[in-house]
Amino acid sequence: MTPGVLNNAPRVPSGAKTVALTFDDGPGKSTDAIIKILRSFHVRATFFNVGAPMTDRGAQVREEQQDGFLLGDHSATHPFLPGLSTAQQQYQISNVINKQYRLTATIPCVFRPPYGSYNSTTQAIASAKNMSLWMWSDGGGDWKAQGSGSQHWINYIENAVIRTSYSQAHPVILLHNQPIAMPATVAALPTIIRSFLARHYQFVDLLGRSGPPNLCGVASAPTPQPAFNAFASGRTISSGSFIGSPNGEYRLTMKTNGNLALGFVNGRTLWSSGTENNPGATASVNSDGTLSVIGTGNDTLWTSPNAHSGAQFRFSNGGFLSFVSAGTTYWHSPSMASMLKGGDALHSGWFISSPNGRCRLFMMANGRLQLMAADNQVLWHNGVTGAANSSTDLQGDGNFITRRANGSHVWVTNTYGHKGATLTLTNTGLLVMANPDGSRFWVTQ
């Protein structure tokens, strides 16, 4: 949460001009059309939803969240908040929080009061619920069209936004997504987006995230290459021994039963050769660039495909095996580790990756659990600092906990009661905790 009343788009490290598109009063009849346009331009936006229409349009709320857009709280019924009691304001704000959680397993962290009207009570409630209070710096007045799609209103909205934003380096644009159709807003939106792009603005949501909303960072950013240990031809892993990834998070173990297994240091297997029931077998790197499991009778029990002379065997941070020659990967294990299960932990310097390798959840040395995009954007973190030598573990009951070295908790999701839950890092840059049946109960925005 950023304290105070905010009305400037978040900055980005590059120092570029930024613009935040925000849509109030949804979800509505034009939500799908707005999302389609945002997708086509690969830009971020924030949707401030009202509780009443969320009841009938839950699928659209889920779509907004799953596409990577930020969801905000705009009250239950859109009243004039300063005219309400503390209890009534509590209800107006909590109603959207509860509905959003039931629909998406996320909680809003940004709040916009209806009509831009608030008092100290409003501020206190939003702060207590860890929500930043967001206004706007530039509005298109699109609500005045009252559902008309005439060229007059299209021009009016385009001019209102583009003209007034020329003097602003970090505008927050107010548009609407009312339950009624908003054809003029939909028609004006592409022109508004093109205008900002032509003036070299970077689109951000109100958390400061930029780039395509459903990707791990700007698409042009290269996929990070993790550090690796390289092994040349002739390297052997004897029965009962292992080699480790550079940060010690993963092991490639030649089991005494003959199975070559890649897994977390705690023992959970991510991949194996499937050669169990062959006690005493060993593994070796061959001159043709393959990895083989050899039985005690010198018979080949398993070998990696795509032989290529001179290929280098690599064991990477992230739990990834590969054979690479002259920059070309000729074989690799199924994927990097993208999931934690009950009992798995992240220690300082350890991480899991999205399946495409473009997002990583790091355990930092100061105790912060931090989700990083390929372009080094921080997409989410647990807010912890000053807790050196901490670790984060997913318990068997679904609780996700960061602990100091002495065992005390510094951060916890309080999501116990979900036996067998998993935590997955998706290609869209989300951390998702789900039950064994696939139902989600905790998701990052």
C-alpha cells in the first residue's frame, strides 16, 4: 500500500513518461470490447469494479484478473461515501473485497471512491484494509454520453483526454465501464492509446507494472539464462551419489535402485529416467553429447535423444538439465521447476521459474520473497526486509510462510486448511495456490 491520496501514474526505473488507464463502474456490457482493445495494443490497465454488477458478471471479473489487469475496489453500490456512517462505508468497501476474493482468490489493493468523494473515515478504512486511495488526473467525461455511440461523443472523449494530458508526464486517465453499453468509449479508446504511444508514454497499471499484461515483462526482453554447472564427456555419477545445481537447490542423483532422478534437495522428484529396479547402475556423459544410465552389465538402460558430438551437459539453477552445443539446445529435461508442493522450501538465492523461464520467484538474502519479470520488473513481493537467512516454505496444510533463521514468522498467507495444496508460477506472472481439485484459494494480483 502507498499511503495518501494518489493521482499520478507510477514511475518506471527508465524515467520514461507513464500513463495509467483506469476504468470505473464495471463490469458492464462493454467490458469484453475494452479488454479486446487493451490486448490488441498489449497495454496494462486498472479496472475499478462495483459490487452490484460483479454478482451477475463474475466471468468478466475473472477474465480481467486472469488476463493480468489490476482489479480495484469502487464500492458496493456507488454511493456518496461522505454521507454514510462508518459502518455503512465499511460495508461498501468490504463488499467488493469479499466478492473479488470469491471470484478470483485475490484481494484489491487499490480503492477509488465514487465521484471522487471521500472523507477521513474513507481514508482510514482503506488504509486499514491495506488499499491505496486512487483518484485521477485526467478524465474523458465519457459518462456524459449516456450510452450514445455518436461521432460527436467519440470526438468529445478523444479530445478531452488527449488535449488535457499534453501537459502531464504521468497522467491517470479516468474512463468508464458502466453496466450500460459504452460504445463511444470503446470507439475512442484506440485513438487515445495510439496518441500516448506516439508520444512515447509507457502504459502502467496502478502498481507500476508495464509491458503486455499477460506476459512476464516486456515481450522484447530476452528470457533470463540461469547460471549452470557444465560437465564434459566422461563425467560419471556413481550409484548413490549426486551432482548439484550452482545454488544447491536441486540435485541430479543416481539412486541406488538404478533410477537417475532430478529433484529438489529435499528429495521431491521433478524428472527421472525411469530405470529403477537396476541396483548399482551409474550415469555418464558420453562423447556424442548424450547422457546415459548404464547397468552393472554395461548395458544401456536409458540415454537422452539427439546425439551431437561436442555438446556440453549443463545443470542449471532452476532445476534444468540440457545438452548445448554452439548455442543450440539438443536435449533438455521437461521444464524448469515451476511448482512448490507441501514440504518444499526456498532458501536465500533459490527460486522457481515460470514454465517459459521468463518469470522467477526469488528468495532474497534480506528475507523478501520477490517475483521478477524477464525485464527485471518486480511484479509482486511479500514486503519483508531485514530478515537475513530467512526461508519460505509451503506447508502441507496450504500455509505459505517466511521464517527467520530462529523459526519465527515474518510473513504468512494464513491459508491453512488446504491439505495437498500447490503453489504454481504461471507464464502470465501470477503465483497461484490451488487445492488438489484445481480450485484456487490464493493468487497474486
